Amino acid sequence: MEFNLIHGRWIPIRRRDGTRTKIAPWEITGDCASNPVAVLDAPRPDFNGALAQFLIGVIQTVAAPASEEEWENSFLEPPPVEKLEEVFSSAAHAFSLGGDGPRFMQAMEPLDGKEWEVDKLLIDAPGENALQNNLDLFLKRGTVTMLCPSCCATALFALQTNAPAGGAGFRTSLRGGGPLSTLLLGDGGADDSLWRMLWLNVLEKEVFLRASGNPKKETESDIFPWLAPTRTSERNGGRDTTPEDAHPAQMFWGMPRRVRLNFDDCAEGECGVCGCATPGGIRSYRAQNYGVNYTGGWLHPLSPYARKDGVPLPQHPQPGGINYRHWLGLVQEDAKLQREPARIVHHFIEYRQLGGQSFRLWAFGYDMDKMKARCWYESIMPLIPLPTGIREDYESKVAGMVRAAHEVAGNLRRSVKKAWFKRPGDVKGDTGFIDSRFWQDTEGEFYAGLEHLRAALEKNEEDALAEAMRSWHMTLCRASQALFDSLAWEGPVEHADPKRVVLARRDLERLNKNKKITVDLLGLHAAERCVR
């Protein structure tokens, strides 16, 4: 089956007027003046994340701007579709999903591995153990028996980009299993568009080439590894793939899994994901272990990293979701924990404030437990435009706000356990839901507090700054006390003790007003601490 991912119309989108359709990648700037493409419109949220990275990867690989001036001009005035079609077509030969030649993100060589039903391309598909134990909770067995070419291509890209552990020799993605991705977004207003969102996440060519990888590796297979026999990673005779072994663009086109779609088994029917009728639904594929094994200090431009002994480690979503508790490390550097935002976020904040316009951060990814998907998380955070002169003070104050919230969340959790149990330290069990509720209940006030903080720093008013910090402290105190009152009486009946609840609440109030929170983190003097 011939289906080319550059020429074909397979990207599901929604235009500004609400029209839903599918376009070819080069049509993302079509009708930009009258009815632009507004957003991606895939049937699954992880597909939207995958398609965004696919399109960013295409642009970064073949159409990166030569300078910051060129970047800004194209942000304000998108290139015409004719130009994009010409540039994108230069790589079209690497983007055929089927056919006799190289296939997009599939092994060139025949595979001897097991044949799988096509639903196993989906990261949340149940594994063999889940099926045997009736634990297929998210995606039920038998619900996806075929995929249309559009959904199949997206699922394949998502698998290679997010590849979790899959058993002996089944390699994880270049960023490990289920990486956290952070993309920049516009403000969602009338002038926003899909093009602007994608272009926000593209680096200038020379900046990108210096990010990670080896720009001297210039053969096409150094960029698109499926254009050559797979660089396999068997224990005997295989090779790892470090940043020195591949072009920087391979960060978008990594191929840890050896997969070949079975186009001899296509059939007419309904796609199990989008529900569309398809004359050539893909029903199976073959997979084999020991694909490309990415090791070393890769620094993908769309992922935040933490450093351990100087080695960069890509971050991954964790239970409890993504919210402002992750601000340090997603938006600002966290020197204490050695966490740093994605390169694209750092570059944007340092060089691309674009005259005070408002922007947002979209963070998303799978929370994986080895090969099992526990949950898909995504969150959108505001990015506050700042004058250069106040950024250092602003980031220092915001760091204090976030760390104060961490302290209060810990106080709340420990106080609730004290209210519930006579010996709380001996009690096992997950109390993460307490933290989750606290972060959720204070998130709106945190973002409002960022605006108040910026205004105070811009006016250089000490009283307004103190009021912003005092207001945040009061928010934390009130939210923790309200949650304590809601949860304290929900402990096991056999352990109930009203006196213990009263004492635990008193301790919570005292702990939330300690010097570390009020003075060290929020910079409040004794007279400025909240009294309620």
C-alpha cells in the first residue's frame, strides 16, 4: 500500500470556524488569513501530543530558520503552503508508510519476530499478563482490530517516541519509557494558530545542531534510521547509539522498536480508534527485539531533564499528575534538585519574549510502570511575560512560593495521618491523594499570585510585594486547614479520637507559620505572617 506522510492528507485538525478535516503536513499554513488551522484534532490525547512532535520534527529537520530574525518573521507571517510543500517534499521519500522501499519508522530488513494484532501499537494496550489476569482496564481487548493509515501512522510514531520497556531486548525511546514533553503554546486568542504553536517549538538551525547529537553525521540514515538496515543492539555484536553516532535530528526520529506493518493483511472496515471507514485497514504487524539502543547524554529539545552526577536524565510523569508543584524544573531551573527546563523553554524565555505577548506551556506524557501505562497526564500552565530587569527577583520569589507550598503540603499530609492514627509512622499506604487535592485546590491562586508578584516587582513597591507573599501564605494556610477539616474525620472508625484530631489541627496551624515557610521561603517579617 502506498501512503506517504508528507503528501497524504492524514493529519486531523480543526479550523478556527470549527470545521474538522484532515490535511497534509505542508497545509498547516493554509487559509491562514481567513480561516487558519487552529488545533490538532486527533481522537486520543496522546495522538495529539505525538502529531505535534511529528510536525515539529519535520519542520526542525527540513525547514529550520537560519536566524532569530527569520524565526520571528515567520512567526508573524507564516510561509505559504507552496513553499512548505516544496521544502517538505525534499524528505518525502523517507515518509512512505508502506511500499517496497524504506518504510517510515519501520525496519528495512525482514523480521522473524512474533506477529501482533495492531492494537499492540497503542501504548495503553493490555499486555499478555493483563489479558490473562483480566486487568485490561483502559483499552479493552477486541475493541481495536484494525487501524486506518492515519491512526496507524500516529500510533507507530507515538510508540517509537514514547517506547516503554517491553521485555528482553525491546528498547525504550531515546528519552526512556514514557518521557515528559513540554511544548510552548500561544495564548489561545483570535490570532493564535497551529502554525504558531509548532513554530514556537522550533529552534534556529545552528542552535539546534549544537543541542545534542553529531551534526557531522550527515547521511540520510543518520537522520532517518529506517533508510538503512537497523543498527541493532544484541548483546553479542550489537551496538549502542550515543549522541556521537547520529545526527541531532534523529532525536525526533528515533527507532528503538523493530516493527514492520503487515500490508498483506489489510481489509476494508472501520478504524478502531477514529471510527472512520477505511478501504485498507491495517490489522497486524511483526516485531522483533534488539532495535536501536539509545544511550549517553542525549538532550531532546522538548523534554526537561534532571542531572545526577552530571549526567542528564529525562524526566517522566509520576502519579499525581502535572501541576504547579513541577514549576521548578518545567518553567524555571531548580538548582537545588539540579532540574532544568526543556531546551526549547529555556531558549524561549531567554530570547523570545515577543513584546510582552502571553504564552503557555503544555506538559504531557504517560506515567509508566515499566511496560504498563498507569495514566496519561497533561496540563497547561501560563507563562508570564517579564521585563528583563525583574526576572531574577521574580524567579527567586516564585521558587520560594513553590517550596512553601511543598512544605505546607507535607505538613497537611502528616497532620491528617496524626488525626487518623495513634502511631502514624507505623501505618503503610498511599496518601498521595492528600497532596493531589492540596495542589489542585491552590493552583488557581498560584497563577493569580504570579500576576500579582510581577505587578509588584514592575512597580518596585515593597508593600505590594509583601502583600503578594502574605496573600499566598494565607492561601496555603486556608487550603490546608480546609482540607484537614474535610479529611480528618474520614479515618478508620476504630482509630477515631476527637482529642487527637484537635491536637493535629493545632499542630498544622503552628507548622504552617514556622520561620522556614514565612521568613526563609516567603521573605515575610514576623508582623506580616498570616494570622488565620
